[in-house]
Amino acid sequence: MTFRKKKSVQEMSKYEQRRHSLAAKTWRSTVISCIVFGLIAEFIALAFYSASHMKQLISVADSAAHQSKMSATHGSDAVGLSKDVMAVYDSLSDEDRMKMGTEEYRDFYADLHFEQKGGQYDTLVHMLAGTLSYYDVYDIYIGMYDRKHSAIIYIVDADPNLEDRYMPGDWEEVDPNGLDKFMNWNGEGTLYDVEWTKAYGLLCTVALPMEDDEGEIASFMLVDISVENVLVGMWEFALQLTIALALVTILLAWLQTRRINRALVKPINQIAEASVKYVADRKNNLAEKERFAKLNIHTGDELENLSLALADMERELTDYESNLTAITAEKERIGTELSLATRIQASMLPHVFPPFPHRKEFDLYAMMTPAREVGGDFYDFFLIDEDHLGLVIADVSGKGIPAALFMMIAKTILQSCAMLGNGAAETLTRMNEAFCSNNQVEMFVTVWLGILEISTGKLTAANAGHEYPAIKRKGGRFELFKDKHGLVIGGVEGMRYQEYELQLEPGDMLYVYTDGVPEASDAEEKMFGTKRMVEALNKIDNSDARKVVEGIRDSVNEFVKDAEQFDDITMLCMEYKGAEKNPEGEDVKAGTEAAKATLTVEANTENLYQVLGFVDERLEAEGCSPKAQMQLDLAVEEIFVNVANYAYAPNAGDATITFAVEEPKVAVITFEDRGVPYDPLKKEDPDVTLAANDRKIGGLGIFMVKKNVDDIFYEYRDEKNVLTIKKAL
Amino acid sequence: MKIEKKTEGTKLAVALQGRLDTMTAPELDKELQESIAGVTELVFDLAELEYVSSAGLRVLLSAQKVMNKQGSMVVKNVNEQIMEVFEVTGFTDILTIE
């Protein structure tokens, strides 16, 4: 089924609009109702007209019949003549009767001597002809009816047209109904009958019976009048009436249309125009918002009400719209801020792996997947000093923004407390105090904090209501380590946390996690559980920290399948590799010490050649290839110029360059400054595929350094930026 | 660094010798700014250039940008090591090297 799309008013042509108009509809309906009304009125008028005309004619014919009857019965013996004629007629056999119109038929009546001048018949013909000429009737005659044959037998006919005149005894067939009506008349009113005849058209016959002395009907005095005249009169009358009605119709329709135009069409068009403009204003974002309010309609009826209601609606819409705009803007702002919060939170957690590339004593990997945009879980790790690594995994109660805010505070307090060199238990105790003193929202956080002494592998840890860590001894299997639990942080004021020690040997692994891992649920709300987690830890490839974390994430995902992630999932894995104390390592250390040289200069480009000279001197002593030397020169220049231009700007400060050679023949050059903390490696590489005009002047330096050395890493320690490059000579 | 400039009508030939680095690049920049107006053909001869750092590249890039508007620029006699610097930084796609 297809629907034809309705055209809008604007799409219509002028002609369609006019046809579409209420005025046209009013015009049409007025004309149609006037025509119907006119036809009915005309019909009724014609009926009355013809009836009264007929009545008048009949009364004239009736007078003629009465006068004729008077003359015929008193001035002459019409009854006697009638009886004589009928006597002959009745005596005829059917066969003889059919001979009507012939000489033979006339001979049957010869005895009555109609041709005799001054006789009965002759007198009667003249008498009737006299009356006929006086009255405006068609014919006057005397006749009698033959019931048996349904015929009229003419006695005397005064037809002025001699050729049409019937002779006495002539008969003619008539309608039996009219015959019955005449024969059975009860004497009341006027006796007449209207009949269609072939010869004379529509005829009206008025009759008066003439009785003999005994009261028997001997014959009828009959007067014919032509109804044709009535019809002609009626036609003329109808024509005049029609013209008059048509004129009235047109006038009425015109007046009505004008009225409708003024009272309905114009105001409606104004309203329609206002709405068209209103929509157009919206589309074009115009400030005009008073299209309906400006309408000037004072019809004092529903149309005025409509225009007022529309003006009200317009006002309401404008108000609503401005509210909506404000709300939408607010929502957008919240959305933007939330995504910003996600990024801030993500950037709060250390997320570059390996985090300390120059520290070969341990390997670390961690991951956080929040259930919502922002989460309450966090992991953290930091070097407290050269020999101590802090490891944190924590879970803030609740989810979303409140948890994230709480997490930020928790992370900051925890790290700054631990960095002060407090032990694990002391850090948690202080953190608890900080939280309890100002915790109005009743939130709490579970924390597992471990501090690893890198040189010995001694791990000091404290647990504030957090999950048990899992530990794998070298060559063994992961097992839960059921440590001593303290209460959650932010629970009870004045808690003192206990710490425990754990000796890690090279090859041992530590895995900590938040409850998001064991409590991850599948679609049937079955939990992953710690048992399944430990099994998974031993099933997956657990050869390094990253593989452990990613393997558990995959196992959880596989278990959960399509179910929605309910809680944040966070985990951290650390493998202790042990301090480098194999004989080879010792040699390296000794070698490094031997070849170490240091230069401290003011960080200023003026000193570039001094720095380059210092480096080149040592490179030449090591027998470096000219190509490698040029590449290292490039790197040194770029790094030093960078420090000189930015580290202390606009003040001045020192830069220290340390040159060392590691076996086998690797130059290690370190740049240290006490300027603003800045990791040049985080800077995005320039797009070297751009055309000249799209290239920015500059930004190439650090990129060229990366391209020209084998290894480069940055750290901020002891309030110093430390950038190290390595390159095989 | 030594800079040798030769002008023939609207053609400017610049021969560089030595190191184009942070210290010397401003010198070249100044020389170019003085002479580049009205030049439609700029030729750098790097036959004697030993070293170029990002500061040098910066000057070459701005010269290329100017010449893109008013004519053409050609760099010739680039040695292997400097060519490597150009390649790493994508300058081989920007400069016309002969």
C-alpha cells in the first residue's frame, strides 16, 4: 500500500491554494444548497401553480357544461335524442357496430333524420356551438358510455372543425377507469377526468350527467379543455422562477464567501503565516520569538482564542527552550569533565612499562580497568630511594566519581607518607589518621602496601583489609599468602597496623589484585573466586610480570563473557630478579667506575663546544668510529641545548654530564639538571612525512636524539632530571 | 663555519663549510635573511659541510618555506653522514637534493 504524501501549503500552486480555501468550499456548498432548495421550491410552486390553473380551467368548463345542459334540456329535448340514439346503438350487433365510419353504419340511424333543418339535432348542434364560441374551451358535446365495450357513443358534437365532428351514434374507445368514474358519480363537486389522447394531447374532460324523468342517466354533457395551455404556462413560469433563483443563489454565495473570507479565512491565513515564519525563524536561528504574540486577530470567537492560545504556547516554548539549552550545556559540560577526569585518573597511575628500565633487579607490570568512566581502584609503585621500591594496591569503597576523588587523595597521602621513609605499617597508620580525622562521607579504602629492599629482596608489607597477595617461589607455584589483616583505612580512628617481613629470592613473583578479580561474575552471577584465580595463575604463562597480568585479565574475560563488568579490575605483578651480584656483573661495575668522567658547566649554549669537546675527547680515546661520534655529538648537542634553553628558564643553573663506558664498548652518557621536572621522551615525535609548509620550525631535536642512540631513558630522582643515553661504539 | 655567498641576478648560491649547529646556525640565518629578498633560485652547496644539528635543519626548513613562495631551492653535494640526518628527519622529502 502506498500513501501519497500530503502537500504542504507552501508547495501548492496558486490555483491549488484557491481551490483548497475555505472560501471556495463555502462558495460550493452555498451554491449546491441553493440549487437543491431552489429545485424543491420550484417543484412546490409549480405544483401549486398548475393545480390552481387547472382548477380555474375546470370551473370555466363546468360553467360551460351547466349552461349547455340548461339550454339542452330546457330549450331542446337532449334527453329524448340521447335515448333515441342509444336505442339504435344498443340494438346493433357487434358486427354492425364495427362498421362505424361507413355509409352502411350511418344508415342504421337514418330514421332519426339528423339532416333535418330545425330538427332536434340541428337545434342542439347550434346551441352547443354557440356556447363553445362563448367559452374558451376545446369542445362541447353530448355523449353516452357503453360499459360493455368501454366506449363513448357521441350524441351531439359541436366541434367547430367539421371534419373532426362526430355524428350521432359514432363511438370511440375510452379508458374504462374514466368511464367508471363518470358512471358512478355521486353528484358532489365537479366531475372531471384528465386523459392523454393521441389525437388531442393531454385533455381534461368535465362532465354533467343528464337524467330522464325517472332519474336514469340518459347521457352526459361533456366539455373538453386542453391542458397543453396549462403546460405552456407552467414552463414559462418555471423559466422565470429558475432565473430568479439563480440570481439569488449567486448573490447569496457571493455574500457568504465574502463573509467567510473576512471572518475565517483571513485570520486562519494569518495564523498559518505566523507558524510558517516561526518554523523558518527556528531553522535560521533568528532571535525573533514573537510571531504569534504579534498576531492582531479580534474576531471575538474561537479564532481569537486560538491565536491567544498559540501566543501562550510560543511563550512557554521559548521559556522551555532556554531551560533546555541550559540543561544540555550542563550535561555536555559534565560529560566533558568526566572524560577529562578519566584521563586525569589514568595519567595519575604510572603507566609506562617498564617503569625503571635501568633497574634490572626487578620487573613490574600493572593494569587498571575501571567499571565506569572513573574508578576507585588503584595500583602504584615508586622508588623511595635507590634501594627501596614501594608497591601499592588499593580499593576505595564505592564506584564512580566519589570513589575516584577518594582514590586521588588516598594515592597522594599514601605515596607522600611512604616517600618520607616511614615503614609500611607506619604509613598505613598515618594514612588512617588522616582519613578518620576528616572523613565525613563514611568512605573507606583497603590497602596492601609493600616496601621492597631491592638489594636484599626483603619485602616489608602491611595489609589494611585488602585481599591476600599471591606469591610464587622460583620454580614453584602461585599460592595465596595469608597475611595478617588490619582494619580498612578510614574505619576506626587510632588503629595501629602491623607489618610483616617476607624474604624474596631471585625468580620469586608477587601478584596483588583488588576484589574486582575474584568477584568478577558471569551472566549467571557465578563468581570467578580466588580458587579459580590461583588455578589460572598457575595455568597461564607466568614467565614474566606482564604475561601474568594479561593472562589473568584474559582468563577473567573468558569467564565473564558478555556479562557487564561490575567492579573495577586492578592488579599488579612484580618479579624479583635479585641484585646483580654475579661475577660478570661485578666486573661491569668496576669497569664503569674506571671509565667514569664528569663535567659540570652552566647550562648555556655558549658552553656547547666545551661539552662536545669533553665527550669527543673520551670517544676518541675509546677509538670510536667517526660516524658514531658524529651521531653522539648530535645527541649531546640536542640534549644540552634543550637543557640550556628550557630547564632553568628564565634563570640559570648547572648541568652535569657524566661519561662512562660499559662492556662491551657501550658509551653511557648521563645529563643531570635541577631544573623544572620535564621528561623530554614524553614529547610526541614530529610527523616527518609532512610537506615543508606544514612542518613546524623546531621540535626535531629530541627526535634526532632518539634516532641516533641505542637506548635512552629518563627519570626524576633526588629533585634532578636525569636523562641517560647509551650507544655502542 | 664559513659561509660563501655568490649572487648572479636573482640566483643566490651559498656554500657552507664546517659545522652547522646550535652555535653557527643563527649566523647562517642572519646571512640568509639579508640576502634572500628577491631571490628566485637558491642553491646550497654542502660539499664542505661536516655536521648538521636540528638548529641547522631549522634554518634550512625556513629557507625552504620562503623559497616555496618565491622560487626554488636546491641542495647539492650532500655527504653520506649528513644525508643520513636528512633521511631520519624526513628532510629528503622536503628538500630538493641533487
